[in-house]
Amino acid sequence: MASKSSRTISRRSLLKNGAAAAVGGGAAAYLAGGAAAAQQGGAPAVATGTQAGRRVRAYIKYRNELPTVEQITMRAITERDVVIRVEACQACYSSVTTALVPGFFTGLGTGRVAPAPMSASVEGHGCVGIVEAIGPQVQKVQVGDRVITCQHAQCGVCYACLRMRGDRCMNNRRGPFADFNGMPVTGSLGGGGFTEITVVPEEYTVPVFTDIPPAQLANISCVGSCGFGAATTMAPVEMATDVVVLGAGIVGMHAIQGARIRGASQIIAVEPIRYRRELALKLGATAVVDPNVEGDNLVKKLQEMCTSKVAKTDRRFAGGGYVGPDYVIEAVGGDRVKPKTEVGPDPTGVLPLQQGWDLCSIIGTYVTTSIGQPWNANVQFPAANWADGAKHHIPGSQGGFGSRKEIPRLVRLIETGQFNMQALAPKTFSLAQSKDAFQLAGDRTAMVAAVLPNG
Ligand SMILES: [Zn+2]
Ligand SMILES: [Zn+2]
């Protein structure tokens, strides 16, 4: 490969001259490592390009109607691609509109309608599966490895990754890996997972050396990393604190358990659905509150529950005072479709966003994770408080979750019984039942649903 300009370093010339190590172990050495291993006889068994023409079944969206299960034809893989036989993929609530409401092309709450069916997208936000093949430059996974594919890549060398924000990695390069009826087929976030086979660059993969059931591992990508990260990475919750978790869906349940593991003393789950409140109590919540019962009194009620727990006094100069929770983690979001369970006070999800800010202590940390609120809706902060106050706000659905570090950590917590994923095991469906999985997610009659594309 010739250099495109005088400033571009050819990987091949580096290897030829034995200069890969001489560049200081930086990006060039990292990227060239797989090829160097190949030259030394450590080449992976599977070569680039062997997947071309392979036909697999996938649940794809390719027009302004509902997704369907179709046969797609795979393209040749590139040097850094990983071919994965999908074991399980959870039906993310944020894709419910895409799956159930004709006209929605994206699941991210935008309501945007695609102008024309130019491409097809495999549903799903990352998955768990077994590596079937790898390109010759892939380093960190091998054929036969179980991997979790993440919503975001984590390359380890970009501006965001070097600043410990792997959740905002800028190397999210991911092209089509298949074709259908002349249209390129790309995976949704994390390569999608509603497919027998998916293909992602290795930056999206994290090997997990565990025999935890795949359906449970499917929770980790997207929703699990979002909720667990909210409590353990960007906040992170300190021991002996008061934590309020708004919303005890699958994201909130991960936040509740994260807060428990971090040593919070009081964890209050706010959730309108009765079975979810009951499960929250089993997973670490010390109290639950029904927002429909509290109504307009919710903020005051939660603040009172977190007032002077340690000092047991209202005297400010003795360490007391009207305080409120040290942490608020919001995991509500907007309703995509009408649930078949109890409905919260505000289907748009905007009211809980506002309440979270209002109830957090004056020096507390407020983590927001949800998506799906109307674009034209606003929350309000007092200008002086926002500009010169001491309340922290951490936005973003992945909460600083660096997948390559955090996923093995979460797996270990599950294996040691510190994190209860069994209680959050999804109800499972076949690939042909993909729509039913999203229907269940939309109905909210179960905590989470997952599809097992290979049976
Ligand atoms: Zn998702
Ligand atoms: Zn990166």
C-alpha cells in the first residue's frame, strides 16, 4: 500500500523495515501488530474475504414499514473484522418504535422518516456471540472466543479513548457487511444482533471468558452498560450515600445494583410498575416509591427520605440540614408505545428529567441516561444555580463506560454473585419471533426480552 501523502506512514513499509517497534508502541504499532504476528507464523486460521456470498437470516429494516426476517448475502470481511455467530441480543426499548410503528426508521426517538429505502439495517444494539472468523490483523479475539459486541467501539487510541471516554470513541467506523436486494446492509448500533451472523471491527468486541447463559450476557450491551456505568463509572456512587434511581426498568435495575455494589446506604427506586418495584427491592433498593401515588409531592417526599440520615439532626452547623439525595440516576425515558402495565405520570419522560434535577442535593450528582423525550421539550434550571451552583450533571447513556475495562469487571461481579443477572434474565424468542420480542419490550409486561438467532 503506497502512502497517500508524505505525512502518511505505510504500515507495510514499517514492517518491512522492522520499524513497527521503533515508533514507540503507538497507534501504528498497535494497528500493525496483527500483521506482524501473521508474518511470524502466528496468523489466525481464517483469512480475509472468506465470508463473501454466505447467506444468513437477519431481522432487517429496509423501508418505511416494519422490519422483517430476510436472507442477506454477506460481503468479504476486511483485515480487522470479526465474524460472530450471534447467541443472543436483547430487544432494546429504544428500538420499539422502529420495530412496531410503521414509518419510523430510527429507534433513537427522533421520529425521522427515511426519505427512501437506500439501505437496510439489522436491528439490535450489540449482542453476545461466538467468533467464527477473524481478519488477519485482528489481535484481541480468536476463533471460538465468546465476545460481547458493544454499542460503541473502544479503539484505545483516539482523542476520546485516551481521555478515558471509551463510550465516546471516535473510531466508530463500520460499513455494510452484507447486501439485500441491491441494498447495503449495515448493523444497527454495535453491529446489530438480530441476525444469525454479524460482522464488526474488533474495536467493538470484548472477549468474555465465562459460561454465564448467553441471554443474561445479552443484557450487558447497551442497557446493562448504561445503567451499571451510570452508578459505577462517571458518578461514581460513594459508599454510605443516598441514591435515588428514577425508573426501575432494565437500565435502572443495573444502576440499583451498581449503587449497592458501590456501598450506597440508601437506594430508593421510583417506579410506577408494581412488579418492577418488587424486584428492585430484591436487587438492592432499600425503599421503593410509586410516582403515581406521590404525584406532585414526589420531589419533596424523596428529599425528606434522604434528609440528615447520617447526622440525625436538622441543625446545619452540626452536619444536618435539608439535603436530598447525594446521587440521582434517571433511567425513565419516553414511552415509545402505550404500555400494558401501569403508566407513569408523564409518558414523554420530561417530568422525571426535571424532577431529578430538582430533588438532587445542592452538591449532588445527577446522572441522566434516558432517550426518547420529544425534541421540542425543555427542562428548566434557575440560571444562577446552573451557572454558579454546585450540582453536577452527567449526561449520556453510556456514562463513561469503557467497555474493554468495564465489561470483564461486570462479568466477574455476576460470576461471584455480587451482581444478580439471573433475576434479570430476558424472556427469549427465536429470530422469527423478533417482532414479538419488541412487542414484549413495548408492553413492559416483562423486564426484558432477547432473541436467540441461532435457536
Ligand atoms: Zn439499546
Ligand atoms: Zn477510540
